[in-house]
Amino acid sequence: MVTSKVFKYSFLIIFVLAISGFFFFKYNSFDGNFVRDTVAKEQQLVEPPELDRVELIEIVNGSTYGELMSGVGISADLANQIYKTATDKYDLVKIKVGHNLEITFDKNTDQFKQLVYKIDSEDELAVYQNSELTAEIRPIPYEVKIVTKGGVVESSMYEAALKNNIDERAIIALADVFQWTIDFALDPRVNDGFKFVYEERYLNGEYQMPGRVLAGEYVNAGQKYQVYYFEEDKDNVGYFDENGNSVQKMFLKAPVSFRYISSGFTTGARYIEAFNISTGHRAVDYAAKSGTPIRSVGDGTVIMASRNGSYGNMVKVRHNGTYQTNYGHMSKFAVKQGNKVKQGDIIGYVGSTGLSTGPHLHYEMEKNGVKINPLLEIQPPGRAIKKENKPRFLTEMQQWQIALGK
Ligand SMILES: [Zn+2]
């Protein structure tokens, strides 16, 4: 096979050289351009360079690093050297099921050239042959495409996204940038609109996943909210409104994340009981499946994680001298009394313990010991961009506004 292929190509190349030689002699003295053109055509017919051999090994249950390496013909000795080289960067014994090992062999020598292992969605381990074996953790070299998508809410933002072929991971990321602004369990209304600019990540031309959300707009019951991604400096990176105020606030709008309410809830009856002074229900009840994670709406200290009469399993988080939040009827705790929690940390799971007729979260906010309606508590705007960085922010914002179609 190989011999006949080489023979065939040699024959072809000789033939092309002969033809181009003919044209060269015939036209060289009259027209230089024509000669160059002919030479270019000849080069196109030369066999393309061979590529390195790449073995993509899928890590399945029960596979070990050593076995996978020997499976592609790497000696135990070399596998061990690669392992040792990688070890301060990443322990190759910890490779995970479902990930891949990508091993490249040199096209000329067929010797080991490189091992790549994607650790998570951001970084990969590479061990490669330089003058000696070298290991490094480096960002995965995605190709990034910036896209603008959006939709109109008929039942939920999630449904609207699926209908418009938006990756559900992108819509969750969009909801996350609005998590201090909109309670996606309670606020959405029919005909709300959303639009956002975000990155799509590709590897070798194949779509992998969404990247960062760069700008977003949500129109809730006629009120427009906008967020823009901005890197002020390495300590202040995040989302800002059109005035340059951080949208990140002391409390999240809801103790249940969009990712858990997204598919199960629609506009309308998404909570079973609202805050109501006259009925004495000084809390908001979120209907959710048993086991749905509950998150602390703010940073704080857990001052209770135990059974508490009709509240069932209850967690109380003290945020500062003024605010405290309480979460009742949990099926399970994720924290203990005395734990410090960060905003968004999971503190327990929805259940129906205590005096409860079905799985739901009973959520209370206290201000100076008085139960208040958390949905009406007005929060001060987050930290603003410094004056000297404002022009840069506004320039970038205008660019995203154009992408949003303003
Ligand atoms: Zn309740």
C-alpha cells in the first residue's frame, strides 16, 4: 500500500514538474506573473504534511492511569516519569471518569510528545516533551464566539430559552447575574423579556459550552434591568448596572436558585403563601420539591441548625447586628451551629418537617428582631466603579449596548 502510494505521488510530482518546466521556459521571458502562478499550482499538488498521531482515551469506571497508558503503548517506565513530572501540578491517579486523556505522538518518530488532561471546564494539565519532560496547568485554549440571544417569557425564562435554542447552562448563568435583582420564583410575569450577550466556547470548531455572560437585560413587569460585565481591576471583577454600581448586594433575592426552580415553575402560582401581616404569616413560602438545595441569602454565622417545634428542622443565619434570616421545614441540614457561611452557600434542603402540609421552604427575614418582608427590603446599591475607571466602563458598556441592539 505505502509503496504504491509513494510511487503514485512521485509520478504525479515528476509530471507536474515537467509541465511547469515547460511553461517556465515558454513564458518566462514574456510574463513574470504567469511563471509565479504556475509555480504556486505545482506546490498545491505536493502531498500535505502528515500530522502527529493523537490518541483520545476516555476514562471509564475502573480504569487506572497505568492501564490507560499501557493501552496506547506507553511503557511503564515512561508512564511513571510522566506521572512524577505532573505530580506537583496534578496527581494523575485522581483522573475522573467521563474525562479524557489526550496523548500525542510525534509524526516523524512516533515517540510520546504530549499528554493533556482537562481538569475542569477552565484548566488543563499538559505534560510534554521539551529538552526534558515538563508539566504545566494552563487555561483550555477555547475559541470564543460572542453571541446575542433572547426571548419572551410565556411560562418561564427557562422554557423561553429552550424554545429559542439557548443552551440551558447559558440561561442559568444569566439568571445568576440577576440573582441580587430578581427573584425568579416570584417575580417573572407573562411577556417579560430577556436578552443577553455571552461567549460560546469551541474546541477544534466544535461547540463545548457557554462562557461568560458579558451583558444582560431583563424586563420584569415593564421595569428594565441591565447588567454589564466589567473588570475594574483584579480585585473588582463582576457585574454593574448602567450607572456603574455593582449589582452584587448584601442579600440574594431568593433562597432558592434559578437552577432548581427553572424547569418546575411557571409564572403565576409559584409560592404557596406570601408575607401577610393580617394572617400573621410573616414569611415567604417557596413551593419546591423535597431535597431542593436552600442557600443562605447572605454571608453570616449559623446560630441554629436544629429541630424547632412547628418550624421543623430550622437554620437561622445571623448576618450582622441588624439582619438575620431563618429557613424552616428542611428535610436535611447542610451546616452546623457555629459554621460561617458565604452568600449562596447551601445550608440545607427543602422538606416538610414540623407543621407543614407539603414540601416547601418557609423563609423569614428579621431586622432588629422584627420579622419583615424580605421581598420589600430595599437594599443599597453595591460598590460603584471608581471615578477614574468610569470612562472605560462607559465605553465598554456602549459596545455591549450595541450588541444588545440598542
Ligand atoms: Zn410558611
